[in-house]
Amino acid sequence: MADITPIELHQRQQAGETPTIIDVREPWEYEEARMPGAQNIPLSSLPEKLDDIDEWKNQEIIVHCKSGNRSASAKAYLTQQGFTNVRNLVGGFQAYMAAGI
């Protein structure tokens, strides 16, 4: 699945969509600032949380981190685990905030 830009995500949110968003940053990063509707599952905790998110295997999941690197790893991992519609937020939370969102 193609990645998603901050602008595209914001437009969808403004249109009332509520995509499943996983913030793979560490809890302290999530506490400092977070995206509306995002759930915090740090990258290091993702393997142990698979059973909790198994129901999302065929849903769109948007993963993000600070800059897009950890979330790219999360996307690859989830795809390997059979998740079919995982998208990485291009540029991460920094790009989302820089876009004035």
C-alpha cells in the first residue's frame, strides 16, 4: 500500500474520517505531543501487541513516528505479519506539524 502524506491525512480527518492511526514513538514522545485519534504502540512493543490489533489485519492502518523511519520499520513488520493495508505517514509527526496541522 502506498504511503500517505500529512496533507492527505489531514484532509481525510477534516472530512470526518477516523482512520486507525498507530503512533510507534516512545510513550514520553507521545505524551509531549500527539496526533488526534492516534494510539500509542511503541515500535519495540509491536510484536507483543499483535493479538490486540489482529482485528485490524484487513483495515487501513496508518503508522507514524517522529520522522518516518521507525514507522517504516513498523509498516514492514506489520506487512510481514499479514496486515494488508498499512501506510506510513511520509515525514512522520514532524512533517504533520510542519504542515500547520
